[in-house]
Amino acid sequence: MQIDIRLIPFYEKPFIELFPGTAGMLHQVGRPELAERDVSLYDLIDDVADIHEDPNVVENIRSRLGVHVERLVSLKAQAREHLLARRLNELDQVLYLIEDAFEDLEEVLA
């Protein structure tokens, strides 16, 4: 027997409609597949962090990601700890904080 806990994205609207600024940024940096496949915000954090660190990405985008990336990476680490420990209530709370952090990032990218 195995217990399987997965994070599956659930959006009431397509990701592109909910986060148009983030989707636009993903298109600008040549990663449109991330916006088009409705990736989970949890999984998207690593990609956003990679974009922030990529020297080939224009400084304007990298600077706007700035402090948001640090917060997102920290929140993902917290979520991962809760996930591994199967603390699902705490995980749920951190996932909402991740969504809030992406909404803050969206304001900067829009």
C-alpha cells in the first residue's frame, strides 16, 4: 500500500486569464508552455526562480521578479515541509499564501 498526496492545480478560469501578467512574462522569456498547461503555482515557483537567475533574461523582468522570488521560494520550502510531514492543514494555509504571493507578483508584472 502507498499513500499518494499530490498537488493538482485547480483554477476557476484558465491560468492565462487569472495571471495575465505572469503569463505574458512567461511568453516573453520563451516559456509559454508553462502558462498554457495550467501548471500548479507550487511547481511554477522553481521556474520563476530559474527565470530570475537566468542572465539571458532582460534585467527589467529580473528586477521585477526580485523580492517576490525570495518569498515564493521560502513559501515553497515551508509547503514542502508540511507536505512531507503530512500536515495538510498547515500545507493548505501555505498554499493560500503562495497564491497571495503570486497575486502580489501579478501586480508588478501587469
